[in-house]
Amino acid sequence: ERESEPILETTDLTKKFGSLVANDGIDFSVTDGEIRGLIGPNGSGKSTFFNTVSGFYKPTSGTVRFNGTDVTGWKPYAIAREGLARTFQITTPFEEMTVRDNLLAVPNDDDVDSRERAAEILEFLEIDHLADDLADEMSGGQQKLLELARILMLDPDCIMLDEPTAGVNPALQERILDHIREMNRQGTSFVIVEHDMDMIKQIADTVTVFDQGRVIAEGAFDDVKGDPRVREAYLGS
Ligand code: ADP
Ligand code: MG
């Protein structure tokens, strides 16, 4: 049935750095409309996976399919334009630009009115009052929202978030979660890397656990949490 079509699927995806295997044959599949949590100890390969899937690293082997298209080895902008967007663990706004101009700087080749779209997104994320401020003047948490705002300019079908609430105050964290849920209700799929287990438990439909570059468990948060391999992975780190 159509509902269960994967929007994002990797097959035997491997990324090596010299002799270090950062991602080791990862089979990963996200259903359209899902919020997937991706957890695992430090160094287990989560950020590498994001980088490889989103085109920032070239995979050593394996494939990435998005919306039925093989995007393996595509450039990041081409993958983003296809509808798969991602944020970085460390945000990188153009600090000397205003918040609004940060959005307008996102390359956009459709007919949409960028200014109108930027205004809508800033309002949706409740940072419209900061539109004329320099990105530099925002708090770390607000910069996370700005990064989200920038990728929304691409109208993505699937968003990969690397630690979206790390270092963000609890009130803003709640707002970020609400925005994710609202976008999800409107049809956007998510893959979220997050250290905060409460956050993952609250937001993810299904959780995938990495350890040493491999998938060691997958399922509902409470099932995965009780899995002995998962406990061992976290204790051993
Ligand atoms: P996580 O995000 O789960 O903490 P990473 O994907 O950042 O893990 O790292 C996985 C492994 O790959 C680690 O051993 C890390 O040191 C290594 N690694 C990540 N990026 C690079 C890189 N650009 N060059 C060499 N090694 C890297
Ligand atoms: Mg990481």
C-alpha cells in the first residue's frame, strides 16, 4: 500500500575513513510521514550517516534512495532540491546577515515568491520579530530555529535534524518539538539524532540505535531501551 512506501532508504551503506569504518553496511528505511529517532553512543556514526545520506560525504559503498530516486553520490544541493534537507550539529548561519536575508540566501529555483515564503516561515517558527536582527545577535537556541527556517525555504519532504534541541533552553525546546509535530502533521517526515532520551521518547514513532557504525536495534522507544545490546552499548561508551 502507498502509505508504507519508504521515503528514505539506505541499503548496505558504508563509509570508511581510512581503516575506520564509521558506517558499516547500514540498512535503514523511513516510512513516508514518520518521525524516526536515531540514537547511539558518541562516535557510533550518527553524524557520518547524515553526512553520507545528504551528500556531504561520498559513501564508500551502498545506496541511498529518496522518494524512489537513487541519489547515491549526488551533491548536497541536488539532494536538498530533491526534498531531503538536513541541519548540522553545529549551526552555521551567515552571522553578518539579517535573519530574513539568511532565508533569502537559500538558493531557490521555483517560482515561489521567496520574500513571501520567508515571511511565512519566520512567522510559523515565531521568530518574525527578529527578522531584521543580525543572525549573530540570536541566542544559540534561536539560531537552531533559524537553521530550521533556512531549510524550510526548500519545502522539504524529509528533514534530518542533528541534535535540534542541544543547548536550547527548555521553553524553546518545547517550541521546537511543537514545530516538528506541526510540520509532521502537514506531511513532512523526520529523522532526528538526539542525545536527550526524553525528547526522543516524546517525539519519535520509531527509534533506530547505532553502535560502532551498525544498527543494533530498532523499534518503539520503550522496547529498544530495554534491549540488552542497547544497554551494553551505552554502558561500554
Ligand atoms: P556520532 O555522530 O554518532 O557521535 P560520528 O559519525 O561523528 O559519530 O563519528 C563516527 C566515527 O567516525 C568516529 O570514530 C569519528 O571519529 C569518525 N569520523 C567522523 N567524521 C570523520 C572524518 N571526517 N574523518 C575521520 N574520521 C571521522
Ligand atoms: Mg554526531
